[in-house]
Amino acid sequence: MAKSSTRYYCQQCGAQSSQWIGKCPSCGAWNSYIEEVIEKEKTTSHKKVPGTKKAQPQRISEIVFNNDQRIVLADQEFNRVVGNGLVPGGVTLIGGEPGIGKSTLLLQVAMNSHNKKFLYISGEESARQIKLRAKRIGKNNPDVYVLTETALNSIIDHIRDINPDIIIVDSIQTLYSENIESSAGSISQIRECASELQQYAKHLNIPVLLIGHITKEGQLAGPKVLEHMVDTVLHFEGDRHYGYRILRTLKNRYGSTSELGIYEMNNDGLREVANPSEILLSHRDENLSGIAIAATIEGLRPMLIETQALVSTAAYGTPQRTTTGFDTRRLNMLLAVLEKRNGFRLGVKDVFLNIAGGLTVDDPAIDMAVVASVLSSNEDKPIDKFTCFAAEVGLSGEIRSINRVDQRIKEADKLGFKRIFISKYNYQAIEPKHYDIEIIPLASINQFYDRLF
Ligand code: TYD
Ligand code: MG
């Protein structure tokens, strides 16, 4: 009989220890260590997955790979995010909160991609539930196979029988390998299953899409370890109260990490959103105070996003600062700059800031739009609705330059905006005559107010 022993794993970061500890020395989480049983003989990472051959050294010049070997799926947003298609043998992990639409996304990609054979392995839902979802999506790829199984050994047998082009696992937390004794969902199981699947995928040259759950802190549940192992890590996010969903790349061995896919959740599945600015701008007829449009860039795509501010006299002693989709500390900083450099008495006001559409923006170019919306609400003067903003605001009130300003100007121009405010340092580098839109350069926040209204 194999000798078994126990080990303690941090459920947050995957660090291990021979004893229980209250605070994880590696990630600082409290009470995160859980005991897991492992069998000594079988846990060596050199164990071979059945059916794999011993690797032989190869000259790098003799290895063939070109981009047309990538598997292109019938979903432009998805393709772009993974880097123009899946790489054979590559493992992609897709994380996201429960209910955000991970299963829908991958099932839809499968149902849309005709002429490709998919094996959809589900440990969470029954075949009927999956059928129901497929019906809702309404697309029909006859080569999508559903397997409701959680034992890895038998999954691997089925992969060999069916020989799919793409494998989808929903979710990695439900699988278990018989090589390890601990229960499904534990760190050692997740790690073992992912590593076996990965070896097998590499051997057969099949791309694998793994769905992973997320803890309430927003990390991929348990396995940071998993993020190191897999080739690509994607994050599917969005505010559940809005229809928009964003697919982001956190890591990509085969492509850019700054790409972004945008979807809208409808009654019949996810719709690809090719032109995000159009949905993110509300179509208002009258000018209202407190609204400013920022020309931001997410990934490689320019997007015009609405920022909304409400400034009002603090009802209680301590003024409130509440933000959605924007860093509260950054808002506090911008308010302090306005107070110190322009003399606006915002310290005694409640300030609420909202990025429309449920997006979270960390592009510094949104700063000037935030400042503009705060000023607009504070003065109760609307900003002309054909005006937009793209600049960072520094601590001394200077308007700083940002990257790829020409792309932002072009997008604003295309969408019919008439004026864009940018930093004077950006202005020096562009040719204003090339655009129909009026470009207003600014050096400091002092000049801003006069030009704005
Ligand atoms: P799901 O893919 O099950 O989420 P996850 O796998 O990330 O947990 O999607 C769940 C939500 O999506 C659910 O609340 C219902 C909604 N939904 C739609 O709005 N339209 C649809 O066509 C489908 C299939 C789901
Ligand atoms: Mg699901």
C-alpha cells in the first residue's frame, strides 16, 4: 500500500507547509491553510500520463510552427483576446465569478464553430442542462460532444476515443485524479488534474479551455499555482446588473496581454460587441450637468466612456466619496488637486462618481473627464455633449500626456465629437489639421475651467 501523509495548503495562494499555520507567510491570508491527504509514492511530478511518449531533444530550427496552425474559432472577440486563435496543445484558463457567463461563453464558442469537433466536459451540470443552454443560444454545431464526468482517468479515455479538436473543461475544480487522495476542488487535486490534462494536451496537440472559479476576493479559487502552469489566463468580468461582459487577458504566452473582448449578455447568449463606444455612451437629448466623456483605450481599442459625478453638500459631518468603476484614492487625489490648485471647496462636499456601463477603468487618461464631471456637477453647468477628454492630471495640477493620443482623437472624430481636450505635450506631437475635430491643448488645470464652460 502506498504510504499516505498530509500536507497543509494555503487555499489562497497554494503555498504548502508541513504544519497548520494561522497566517500564510507567502500571501498574508489568515486561516487559509487546509489539510490535504496525499499519497507519497504517487505525487512525484515526473509521473507519466498514460499514452504519452518520452520526449526527444530537437533542433529549434527543425521545429515547425506558423500562425496558420492556430485554431481560429467563430468568435472574433474571443480570437482576438487569445491572440488570433488557439495554439494547439495550449492550455487556457478562464476565470470569473459564478453566474457571469463562463459556461455560456465557451458553449457558445463551441456551438458557433462549425467544422470543429469539441468535447465539452462538465462536472457541474447535467447533459440536459447543457442542452437547454445550447437551445437558448440557438446555434448548432453537430460536432459538440458533451461528457458529464469528473474522474480524470476516464476523461482521458474519452478524449482518446473521440479525438476532439478542442477540449472544454467546466470546471477544473470539479475534476479529480485517482492518483491523489484528497477531495475534488482541493489545491493538490486542482494542480494534479491541470498538470495531467496539460501533459496530455501537449502530447496530442489539442488546445484545452479550463473554466476556473473565483473566490470572493476575486482571485482564481485556490490555485495561483494554476496561473503559473497554464499558457493563457483570461478573466471574464462585468457587473451582473448590466449586460456587458469583458474578457481580459491576464497572461498570454502566445499573444498580447492588453487585448479585450466585449460582449453583451442577451436572452439568446452573448452578443459580440464590435464597436464598444456606441453602447457605452448614453444617447441623451438634453445636456445634463455632471457628465463628461473620456476617450480611453482598453487593450488596443479606443473606447469612449461616460463618467458621471454628483457633488453635493455633505449631509453628515464627514463627506462621502463613493466611486463605481474608478479608484476612490485616485478620486480623492484629483479632488485634493482641485482644492489646492483651483480653490474649489470640495473638502466639505459629498462626491459620487460613476463610470457608466459597469466598467472598471484604470487608464490614466480618464482623469480629465473625471475632473470635468466633478466641476460640472459642482457648478451645475452642463458640458457640451460633443466634447470629450483624454489626459492625465498630475499632483501639481499639470495636464500630462498619455499614450496613443492619435487613436483616441480618431475615435472621437469618427463618433461625431466636435472638441477634444488633451495635454499640450501630446498636442506638440500631432498634426491637428489631419482631424476634423477641434483639439484643445492644455498645460494645467488652472486653464481648464475657463476653457470648459
Ligand atoms: P453561466 O454561463 O451559467 O455562468 P457561469 O458559468 O459563469 O457560472 O451564465 C449564467 C447567467 O447567464 C445566468 O444568470 C443566465 C444568464 N444567461 C442569459 O442571460 N442569457 C443566455 O442566453 C444564457 C445561456 C444565460
Ligand atoms: Mg458555469
